[in-house]
Amino acid sequence: MNEENANAMKLKLQYEKTISEVKKEFTQVFPQLKVEFCTTEEQNTVATHAIPDTTALGDITGVLKEGTVDITSTTPLKEIEKVLQQQYCLPVQICYMPA
């Protein structure tokens, strides 16, 4: 595997897959990043609440368009969040882990 593709993954999104499984897969490829699934009390508020890791992706919104998201080390974090939020209705936040 060449260096350019060393940090790349195909994140498979399925109704029954849990948040914990997504986090594990994601951090195996991108250990410097943290993925959180959060809800907000109202639109445009800063207060968020973490969704439990045992929650299935399909249970977050009641429906889930299953699919695969290609992620590479050069994909901007905001772009990954945008795809997951807009195409899959998943309330995701991705940030760098503290050093």
C-alpha cells in the first residue's frame, strides 16, 4: 500500500451498525480523530447531547439510507461531516484528539 492511501477507508453505513462500531472502524484508520454523534436541543443552539454508543445508526433518525462513504486523510473534516449529515441524516461531529 502506498503512503498516499495509507489513511483511507470505506465507511459502510448500515441500519443495525452501532455508533460504537463506527467509532472503532474510524479510529483504527484515523487514530488522531474523534467521532461523536450528538443531538441539539433546538436548531441553532450550541448545547449538544451525546448519543449513547450502543445506539444503532438507524435508530438515530428512524430511517437510514444505507451506503458507503469514502474517506481519505486529505478529505476535510467539514466535508466528511457534511456528507454524513446531509446524505445520511447522521448528526456527526469530528475533531482532532488532544495530543
